[in-house]
Amino acid sequence: MALVELGRFARIEAQILVGRLESEGIPAIAFDGEASIADGSWLLIPTRVMVDEDDVEAARRIAEEAA
């Protein structure tokens, strides 16, 4: 299993997308969502949504539908 970046999103959008992907049977994880939350700069740091490289094409279609 090799993780690849699906995209970078606002923190809340990334969590919604992870939930949507998982509801479609595609395991996903959000990286960097808690980065710098203590100093308030978390709004400036995008959250990366990662999926398995075998699922990236299906995940892209789902992400495009959701946009």
C-alpha cells in the first residue's frame, strides 16, 4: 500500500471528503489537519487528503463530483 496525495483542502472540507470517500469504500486519511492549531495558523495550512495509489482515480472522480 502506497499513499498518494489526492489534494489539499481546507481542514473541514478535507474531513468531509474523507468521510465521503470512506462511505464509497475508499480508505482515506487527512494529514496536517492539526498543524499549528495552538497558534491559530491552522487556517493557513491546507490539509492533505491521502488515498492508496490503487484508489486514486476513483477518489478523484468522487472529489470532483463533490466540488
